[in-house]
Amino acid sequence: MPADGRGSSGVTPISYKEFFRYGIFGLAVAAVVAFGISPFTGGIVQQWSRSDVEARSKLVFNAIQPLLSRDVEDQAWDRLSDLFKRVALDKKILAVGFCDPEGSLLAPTPEMPASFSCEKSAKSENESFASIASGGRRILVAAFPISSSRGRSYLVILTDLSFAAARSSQVLAYLLAALAGVVLVLTVGTIIFAVLMMRGWMKALRRAVEEVRRGAQGVPLQLGGSSIDREIHKLLRSAEQVTFTSQIDWTPKSLQEVLQSVLPGAEVLVLSNREPYIHNTSEAGTVVQRPASGLVSALEPIMRACGGTWIAHGSGSADRETVDDHDRLRVPEAAPAYTLRRIWISEKEQDGYYYGFANEGLWPLCHIAFVRPTFRSSDWQMYRQINQRFADAVVAEARAEDPIVLVQDYHFALAPRMIRERLPRATIITFWHIPWPNAETFSICPWKAEIIEGLLGSTIVGFHTQFHCNNFIEGVDRFLESRIDREVQAVSLGGHETRIRPYPISIEWPPRELEKLPPPAECRSSILAQFGLAEDTRLIVGVERFDYTKGVLDRMRAVDALLSRNPAWTDRLAFIQVAAPTRSKLNAYSKLQAEAEALAAEINERHRGRQPLMHLVARHYEPSDVFRLFRAADACVVSSLHDGMNLVAKEFVSSREDNAGVLILSSFTGASRELSEALIVNPYDTEEMASAIELALTMPIEEQAERMKLMRQQVKEHNVYRWAGTMLVDAARSRTRERVLGLATKAGNGVKQI
């Protein structure tokens, strides 16, 4: 080493004292710099935070504005309240509310400050942002104007800005740590290197700030995005889907488009007891029959639209001869659109599963028609066995691990859980076509818990009305240990969540059978001629299965009561009741048919006139014959004692493009909630029914037309394709939710971009 003490490089080495002195000096400089710029840094961070909150508030408003405009016009505050609660789930959003033109606060979320006033916060004609203080917190109030027929209203979004102060403290702490690191580098390096490091750090800080700004501007977030961004993305998707399903003109084509849009490539399987086409042997050979079933009427158009496989009981005498080696055939024969897979059930099995547990047990249990349900252990075992057979068939027919399975009705209460065990990724929608009784009534069933557990294997359980949904949830609450979220109507059991939803079933619009029929006037002439009635006869019709829940005897007694108190109608009206025999092996059904035939003969004898009065047709009517009868009628009586929906009422309405005819409808049908322009009656009140029939026969044609137009519009807009589309869109949401949760589980710290 040279004598001057310099290193070979010519740079004087730093002593420990110098190192210490430089270190103390560097730390002092770092502290002075940090505290000197902290107000400036804090101001910038808080300004950034406010800008970020304002941008996010605008994004939330833009996302939900279509729903707001609709619900404000409809004054649907419950829907608004539910939407606001979803928005307020983010921890940065304190509260959401709606200020009406009078300055009243509507649908506020629970955390809305008591001191908040619409009068002070929502007066600008444009969007506005203001800060208020409440409970020691600084709150940003974003107000967005909404114009409606009632005047200018405002959506208000309140954000707690206390996080900005916390963010400022964090930035200051990070800054101090970084400066301390720079000081350490300065002590072992050079001032030039330290300066370069500082410049690099500042560049990194600017890049981080730019990322924050890009996120606020709506740039798609990658793994690890903030919760508000993910929630807004969900709201945007939800708003888009809800608007789409509510505004679309529902047809088979639009249903296909919905499937392709929300469920691209999805496999659809239907599981039902009744098949859509029955092949029977006759003298003329094999004939194809479409059963008189509301379930078939509802689902068959859907399968035509979306394809897939329908799994059902093969009950026809020629069914085995018409399937291939795998018990399948393509239907309908004229234009095959989907596959029918038939399941074979022996007569003994049918007695236990179908006639026994399903129709002597569950059917009277769910229909409050004062017929005592019968429960036998042997029937229950057979019911379980057949449910397992159909569930196995679903698994065998499924080509994918995640098919969409539509399980239909009370015959298959256990199948959803059985399918779930074999196909855990399947989306299972179970629709219960009959009423669901209250918990007290359902407690009669010895196997109530097993039935509910079976249904909760579904992704979604659907009923006709919200009332039946409420009854089901009450039953779950009473008979099972589960977690129930009543706000979103969901039940969690064994780690699986099931949503409970109302889906009012309907018919296709317009019915295909109408294309083949002549105008109503010609239909009327042919029906009068067929039954030997005079041209001026006032015609009342009823079309049902011979079932004790349908009130066939009650409507006949009402006609009898009308003639007894006003004999002038004797030669002026006729009543045609078409009732297809069903479940004749059961005593209650065969007895009903015998009683109806005896009552018809008794009424005809008592009110004998120049033409027959009571016409009881105890046979199956093809759909075209039913619609011909509807088009000829002056009034149609639907007097169900208890019914989930009743599609006969909707079919009658759909048949009357002449806007004539009157619907007399039982208040105990689900349809009475939708077709309120009908004459709503209590079928147990014979005199009220008689008065309603007389009112229908004397109603001016102008009033008939006004009522019928409104009902036809209701059935048109809420047709069977909308019923199916709504369920399938909900299924798509459930599938997306499950996949997001799956990605979150795999990623551990977030979800991938949707």
C-alpha cells in the first residue's frame, strides 16, 4: 500500500468514524426529507384516493343505471334495496340510498348515517361529490341524478374516506423504510449510486401510481384485483343478464340464443315420469299419442328448442318396439329435435312408486283437497329404488361432467341428491310442479327429512309461486339442521348451497295447434253441431283430468245451482266437461269418475229441456280438439281446489285471439296471481260460482275484450320459453359462481379475470 495511505485505486477508504458520521448524517437527511415531503405526499395520496372513489362511484352508477331506471318507474323499492345491499358489500362503500323528488331517503342500506339528509346532498342537476363528517369520520357523498316521470331523483353512494388517511400513513412508512435503505446503500457505496437508486425508486413509485389509475379507469384486473373491482364486474354481468332476460321477445329461437350465449356447449337432460310421446298398439297399427299433461305441454317446446335428452318412463304398449338397443329414439318423428330415453318399470314397481308413494302419499299431502294421504314403508322403498334407477340413467346419458339436469316434479324428490353424488359438477334444477304445503302439513310425512335432503341436492329448486318457496324454506328450517340465508333465499347443507326460486310456468306462445284451426266462429258452429246444440246456446266448457283436486264436481254443482235459482237458463246454456280418466287404479279417482257421471245424469234429469244440458266427455282429447272447444266457448271454468299453476287457464286465454270469452278461475290456483282479469272465485262456494257463471254469460263483449287483452298480453310475455330461459340463465349464474370459487380455491389469493 502506498505511504500516503491511499488505496491502489486512488480512492480514500472510509473509516468507521466516517461511516458512522455519514450514516448519522444520512439518517438525519432522510428524516428531514421524509418529514418535509410527508404533507405533500399525504395530500397527493388522499387526492388520489378521492379520485379513485369518485371514479368507482361513477362505475357503480353506470353498472346499475338500467335497473334503477326500471325500478324507479315501477317503484320496486324491494328490488332496489336488494341491489343496494349487494353494492354495499364492499368494505370501502359505507352506504347506498335513493333520494326521491320530495327529498325522502328510500331503500337505504343498514349503515346509512342517521345524520344524512337528501335535502343537503342531492340538489345538483349533474352528478356531484361532497364531503361530510359523521361520527368522527370523513365521508364522500356521490349523488347521481335520475330522471323519471315522477321528477328528478338521486342515487347516493357514501364512501368512508378514513382509508385514505391509513393509506397516507402506509405510504409514509414505506417512504421512511426506503430512505433508510438508501442511507445504508450510501454508506457502502457512493452518492452517485444513491442518487441513481433514488431515481429508480421514484420511477417504480410512478409506475405503481399509474397502475392504480388504470384500475380506476376500468382496465381489466388480473389476479389479485381489489374486491370492489370484482364486485363491479359481477354487477355489470348481472345487470346485463337481467336486462336481457326481461326485455327479450321469448321464442324458441331466442331461447336457443340464450343457451348459446350463457351456456355455450352445455348438455341439457330432462328427467320426468311422463314421456312426451307414447307409442300404443291399435287395430290400425302403432299410434303416437301426446299425453294431456301440463308438464309435457311446458317442457316439450323447450326440448324442441334446445335439444338434449329426455329421460322418462316408457308406459305405452308399443314403446319397447319403437326404441333402439339402448332404449332411445329421436322425437318428434316428423322433425327429430331431441332424444327420448325410456326407463322400464314393472307393474309391481309402478304400484309402489307411482300409484303408492307419489299419488297416494305426496299428491294428497301437497294438495289441500281433504283427501287423507297414505304412507306405506313398502311404497317408500319402491320410490327410493325407482329414483335411483332414473338417477343412474341420468349419469349414463351424460356425456359431460357438468351437464344441466332439469328434474321434474314430485316423482323424483330423491333423485337430485343421488345425481349430485355421482356428478358433483352438474347443475341440477328441480322444478316442483305441485304446491308445497306449510311445515305443519308436511310434518305428516314419515320421510320428510329425506325428501327435503334429496331436493337440496339441487343447484336450484323452483316452485310456481313465492308462497310455495316460503313454505319450503320453513320446512327446511323446521326439519333439518342447515344454514338458511333468507335474504337471497338459499339453503346450505353439507357444504352445498341450493337456491330457492319462484318460476311461474306457462305455455308456448302462440300454441302450435292454433295454426291448424279455423276461426272461432267456425269452431263454435262445429262444436254446437257435434253436441246437438242450438245456434243461440251459451256454451260453458271445462277441460281437466279426472282428479279430485280439479273441482269437477264443484263446477257441475254450480251450474245446477244457477239453473235452480234462474230456470230461464235451462234451454239457453250447455256445459261441456272434458275429463280424461287418470290413475284409475286408485279408488279415489275411479270413485270420482263414477260420482261425476251420476251427478251429470241427475242434473240433466232435474233440468230437462229441449236440448241436453250437461255433457260429460270422459276420454282423452287431443290438443287440437281442446283448443277447438276453447274457441267455441262463451266461458271456461277452472275450479281447482288447490293447484300449483294450472295451464288450462292459460291455454284458454291463448286460444282467443278474437278477445271474446270469459275465464272463471279458482283463487286456489297459481294462475290467479297472474290472470287477475279473470272472474276469481272460491270453488268451495257453490253460490259464488253460480253467480260468476251468470256474470260471465251476461258480460258485455266490450268488457270481455278488455279483460281478455290484458290476460293475453300477460301469457304472451310470460310464456314457457321465458320460464325455461329464466331458469337456464340462473343456472348459468350458478355455474359461473362455482367456477369462480373453484379458481379462487386454486389460486389461493384471488380469481382470474372473468
